[in-house]
Amino acid sequence: MAQLTLLGARCVAAVTGLKLLLAPAYRSTDFEVHRNWLAVASQTPIQRWYEEDTSEWTLDYPPTFAWFEWLLAQAARAVDPAMLKVEANHSPSPATVLFQRISVIASDAVLIFGLLFATRKCGVKHQLVALLLVLLNPGLLLVDHIHFQYNGMLLGLLVWSLALMAEGQDLAGAIVFTVLVTMKHLFACLGPLYAVYLLRHYCRGDRAVSKFMLLAASVSAVVAASFGPFIVHGQLKQVLWRLFPFGRGLLHAFWAPNFWALYAALDQFLRALLPRLGLVLPHAASSITGGLVGSSSFSVLPNITPAMTLISVFLGMTPCLIQTWRQPAPGAFPFAAVHACLTSFLLGFHVHEKAILMATVPLGWLAASSYMTFEDAYVPSENADRDLHTAAVGAGPVRRQLLRSASEMQDETSAGRGSGKDHESTTSASAGLSRKAEAWHQSATVDTGTSRGEASQLMEYCVLSTAGHYALLPLIFTLQEYPIKVLLLLVSTIGIGALTGDDDAQQQAGRRQASKTVAIAKLYLLGFAVVEGYCAVLHFLIFGEQLPFVPLMLRSVYSAMGVTAVWIRWTTRFFHQSSSKTKHV
Amino acid sequence: MAEARYLGNLFTYKTCVALLTLSAVLIRCIVGLHSYSGAQNPPTFGDYEAQRHWMETTLHTPMLEWYQETPDNPLSYWGLDYPPLSAYQSWLCGKVLDFFEPEAVALKSSRGYETQSSKVLMRWTVLAFDLLVYFPAMLACVAVFGARRPPEQRLWLLAATLLQPALLLIDHGHFQYNCISLGLAAGAAAAIAANWVHVGAVLYCLSLNHKHMAAYFAPAFFAHLLGRCLQQPTFSCKVRAVVSLGLMVVGTFVMLWSPWLGSWAAARQVLTRLIPLSRGIFEDYVANFWCVSNVIFKWKLRLSQQVLAKACLVTTLAAILPGLVAQIRRPSKQGLLLAMAQSSLSFFLFSYQVHEKSILFPLLPISLLAADFPLLAAWFPASPMFLAAAQAATGARAIPRGHRLVLGVPSTGIGAK
């Protein structure tokens, strides 16, 4: 079992130092939101938590998060009692700023714990790559440590829960997930997947009913602990009203890079095109680019209602849900979860661009599995065979190849073992395995060089991370932070791109040309430099202050293309997987 | 055969260099988020205001008056006291600021001018000079001095110089342009080590003319170059080598000083601005010999300034001598760096009127020697970091203490590789 290596520990320490240095950076109104919640949670009785509206920044996260704020407030009192005043216009003292910044950095311990837990059985390099990919996630640094939010902690819970599920500890995974949802209800989009999987994987066998009861009781207990006090005080309706404010538009002021951004861009295009062809616009003149939240409608294409987005999210998740229903494999669960997050980001209603972190953070951990070694993959357990087969769902070619050979070797050894219960023969078999592992290593390196039909998992991650996080850059609009946000993204894209090790493998196999997919992906990534160059400089030189929505639209549409492409690849892979499985069975 | 990989066995050498360089820029930007020296601290503010004021002066007054007391340029308020290249650089930065935010460098009315946008512009000018001068110089140094070393050590060398915590803090936190003179001096060392002695001599003269503190390296460069000239086979070759180097040096100086060489008085005025002998042997707290021994023997009370100045001269020369002699007799690549370290450290410890920021000059060659003496290069920067932390405690400084220590940590990691 791999411990946290010295290099890993240094990586954690360096990132923590970086976060500390960011303390005086720009902070959004979210900083005051959380400051106000601290005040509300500490100064008012529970029944007023979701009613208090002295400040416009009212509590709109579920109760467990409010409990977390209450806990923080206990420490805040010692730092600066003035921080805990419930007031509309608060100007934070330097101590308050530092306290809040440090509270985010400290709560990131959950993320670090989640990652270490998830990679504790992995090789040294695998763990290091996972730590690098997740802790240096540029989106997370921008949103948490400049913009100001507590996503690191929440995503740490998600990674922990997914890792528990992947190890077959369903009940624990479900409980952690419930805690997560009662902290931020955005994660409820994973609910259907968890439900399907738990029903099919956990609640089965002889004691299916009692297991189901146990699961239901545990989840209810968490929800009751979180919401209970509010229900007792008759506040449930008020809480729900704050959590689900209706009457917002399909798109946020800045379009999140999802499918609807492409839809809206098409609408804009048609709106400009149709009058020139002599056609009349179907809808009355209206603008979606006005920048007002809530009042947006399309001029050519049909308007999209919340119900329609809900249906499309479900449709988008279907292949993955069906696959999970047919083959509820622990190893495949985290991949399915990332797909579900990506789906709701892509097709959801009034999605905020920050929600991409839900997919990119766990995917950073999963993408590191390209650095999985043979020993990692070979986990002898009762149902290892099934796990290995099904874990290949959603995994990249390297990993799939690896899993395939691992399961083949397992077949061989179990055949050699005969009864398979003799300890001595197991040890001799494992000695044979290690020899085979070496041979596998060699064949795998050749394989990655020759079978470049698909880009590796890391290349997909590189595209998704760059595209998704690029759309976060407009969140931080101050001049001073401009080079910081661009460099954060640039460093991470170059780093991930280099990790794919494409050039190396190509050279090794004596190939000059990269495969088509990789070439397109690289071209697309280079395109970001062009887009940013235009949006940041060229547009203002040409148009000055005119057409201010064009750079924003261009940024989000270009990002949306990448996010959508990655989603399509994943979805087709699930389709492919389920169809091939039916043939198999 | 697969390409060798570094940094946790993950990246190729080229990627490592790219990532390291970009991260070094990123850290500079992040340090720049913090406040600068003398922020919102009237009436004289701090070094940030000094630099801004120089831009204002050089932009709006004729060259001949830059170092002179005039109604437009009262020398009592941050009068220019750096050599001509600094003045030219101030003028260039002033032009840039004037283009984007003229109020920031308006004559007289801009005193104590502090806006977020002008701060960002000022920060970016430092960053630009860092990228134009210091970064290329360090890449050149690593290429020259690390030529025969394994790539892993070259990477550490690059990290040790690009992430030098004291430089990060003083240039991008406190606010100064040390990266220029340090970069030029390092470039000079690299050029000389690569046998481009004349280029090296010019670069060193430029460095000396940006910040006269670069004179700390003068004995080393002088001894090394003289030693090289003496290695020529014949006497006439030796003389020719010395004369050609001398001509390069004089030529560079004449070009830089030309505006003030018209009259003896003008040149003298510049010189007196550069070398103020009226100040004491040391100020406040400097971790040098005089300051430390002052605890036991009160130098300032017992001895006159003249005697002290002589004592400084004698001790400094004595401390420099060994390296000097060694380089004249047997000049070498590594010896040049060692002599630079030795002479600058001698100046820092024993010379007259030392400022604690001068530690940057000994730090440069010591960082470049990181591959030879990893432990020294790792721990030596830590001591000025403590000094800086102590200064933060005396107030009037920008970056919180904890943050200075955060920056100090990566450097100590180098020794423990």
C-alpha cells in the first residue's frame, strides 16, 4: 500500500503555500455571502437561519453546510468578533479576510484526505499524478482561492464517496454522498445513478430487503440530522424555497460552456441570417445577450423550458444508467458518476460555469489511472473477475488493455491452481504473475504506441479541463489577476498535455504522424490561444467598447465545443460498452 | 529508448524547463498581489514611491537636471541616486505609464500617487524586465555553468535561481528593479565563462551602471579577466587583451554617461549623488560584521567616521584578497562564481554603509553554485528570509511574515533533493 510519498507531501505543501499567497487576491461577492452566513449561523436562532434577510446574501445552501458555517463561526469569534455582525454592508477587516481564506485552505484537507484515501492502494507515481491533477486544478484554485467558495471540501467528499463505492463499500459511500447532497444540493444530479447502482449492487442477494432497509435508514438518518431541526421548527417550506428559487433563465448571464450555449449561438446566428434571406423571425425581438438573468428567450429556435432540460438530462444519462443497471460494477461507478455530472452540466437548466468542477475534479483522479501499474490493477478478490471486466467501462485504452490482460492472467492462474484454495500454489502463481507483469509492461508500451485509434484518457481530460476551466476565466475580471488566471490554466494544460506522453510513444513506435483524434485535440487546444488573443486584445482594438457580449459568447461557445465533444465520446463509449456486453452475454 | 523524465519521473527535460519558467512567472504575479513598501504611508512613502518618482522626474526634466537640485527636481524628495542606466530605465517605464495613466507620472502632482491600476502597471514593468533580462540570463547561466552536469541538477539550478525567494520578495513585493542589474551581472558571468569576454565586460558595465551595488562583483570580474589576459602566450598578446577589454569598458561607460560628460561639474554631481559618504556605518539592522559586533563594541560611539571608513576598507580588502589572487593566477569557470560569491559577501559583511537588500548580490552566485554546494545554496537564502521577517515585525513592510516564510520553503527543498 502506497503511503503519501515525500514528493507527494511536498506537492501538498507547495500547493498550500500557493493558496496562502493568493490571500490578498480579488474576491467576489461570494466572500461576503459566506461572511454573512457565518454571522447568521452564529447570531440568530435556528428558526431564523433561512428567514434572515438583513443582507441580500441569504443562506441558500442546504442545512449541513449551515452547520459547517456555525462551526466556523465558533473559531471566527476568537479571530474578530466584528466578523459576526448581521448587517447589510460589511467591510471586512484584514483579519476577517485572512480567517476566511484560511478556512477554505483548511477545509481543503477533506479533498486531500479524499484523494489519499482513493489512491491509497495505488502506485507511487499514480498517486502523485492524481494529487497533481486535482490539487493544481486551475478551476478549483480560481473558484475557491480567488473567487471564494468551499468547493474543495465538497469535492473531497465526492471523491471519498466515489472511492468507497469503487471499493464495494456501498453503504459508507451512500452515507458520505448523502452528507454531500445535504451540503450542496447541486450534487443531487448524481442521485439517480446512486439509486440505480445501490439497488442493483447493494440491495441484492438473500438479505436484499434488510439491506435496503439499512440503506434507507442510514440515508434518512443523515437527512434527518441535517434537516431535522428545521422540520421541528416548521421551517422546511422556507428552507426548500431558499434552495430552489424558480424563475431564473435557461442561461446564466455568462453562458456556461454547455449544449445550450451552442443552441443559443445557433439562434443568434439564425437571427442574423434569416432577415437577409428575406424571412421573418418567428419570435418577437428579444435578446438573450442582454446579460440579465432570468429574462432570456430565443428569437428563432424554440424556447427551452425547465421541464425540457430535465428530460434531456435524463435522456443523456440513460445509456449510462442502463449500463449501470445491467452491470453494476464498482470499478466503473466513478466513471459513470463523472458522466452523470457532465451530462447535467451539459444539458441542465440555468447551469453555472463553476459546476464543471463537479466533473473535472473526480476525473482528475480517474485520469491518473493511465499511470496505473499492473500491480495496482491486479486486485485478487472474490469477484475480481467481474470487476475487472466491467471496470473497463469508460476507461481509456491503456487501462482497458491493462485490465484485459490482468483478467486473462487471472484466468490462467486460477486454471493452474485447480481448486484455487491452496495457499502455496497461490504464491507460486503470483511469482509467475510478476514475471508476466514485466512482459506486460513491455507489450503495453508498444501497444500505446501502435493502437492510437483513440486519444488516451488523459488527452480527454486535458481537453475537458482546458475547455471547462477556460470558461471560468471571466469570473475573475480584474486586471491584476489576469496573468495569474491565464498562467494557472496554461501551466496545467501544458502539464497534463505532457503527461499524455504522446510524443514519446509516437517516437518509440517510429511513427511520425500523431493519430487524427490527438491531432484534432491539439489543434483545438491551440485554438484557445487564438480565442483568448482575440477576446482580450483584438476585439477591443477593432470594436472598442461596442458589442461587449461577443468576447463572452465566443469564449463560452468555443469551450462548449470541447466539453460537448468529450461528453459525446463518453456517451458513445457507454453505448458501445452496453451493446458489446449484450453480445457477450 | 524513451526520453528521460524528471520531477517525479513524469516530465521530459524541456517540459520541466517550460513548467518551471511559467511557474516562476506565476509566483511573481502572485507575490505582486500583495502590498508594496510604503503603501499609504505619507509623507515619504517607500521604495515604490521612489521608483515612481524617478519615472516622473526623468520623464519631465531634461537629462542634465536628473541628478541636480532644481525647482522641478528637489533632491530631498527621493532624488535620483542610482547610476545612469537606472535613470534611462525609469524614463522608459515612465513613458509606458504616461501612455496608459498619465496622472501616475505627472510632474509634482503625482507625489504619493497610488491607484490599483498604476500599481498593476508598475508591477508589470518589473515583470517585463525580469522576463527580458533575468530569465534569459539564468537560462544562459544554466546552459553554461551546468553544461557538464546531469539534467536533473540543471533543473535544480534553474529552480534555485528563478525561484530565489529574496529576489521575489524584494522586486515583486517590496518593489525594486534588482532583476536588471543581477540579470546583467549573471549574463556577464555566463558570457565570460563561454569565452565571450568582451560581451561579458560590456554586460558587467551595464550591470554596474544600473545599480552600483554590482561593484560588489568588481574584484571578481577584474581578477578573472586579468587572469585570462595574463594567460596569453606572449607579452604583446597580454597587453593587447588588456587594452581591448579596457576599451570596451571605457566605451560602455562613455556611452552611458555621455549626457553628463560635457562638463566636469555635471559628472561630479552624478558621482556625489551615487556615493553618499555622509551616512553612518550601518543603518538599523543589517546582518553584517559591524552590526553584529556592535553588540559588544559600540563602533559608532568609540571611533570617528573617518577611522571607521578606513577600517571598513582594510577589512573588506583583506577578505577579498584570497579569491582575487586565486583568480588572477588560475582563472576558471567555477572560480569566477566562487570569487563573485566571496567578494560580494566580503563587501556585505565588512564594507561601509551596507543595506540589507544588498544580500541579493551574494545570493546570486551562491544560487548559481547550487549544484556544487546544495546545502549552502539551500540554507543561505533562509537567513535573509529571517531578516526580512524581522523587518516585517518592525513595521512599514508589505507582505505578512508568514508569507515570507512560505516563499522560503521551496529553496530549502533544493538541498534536500
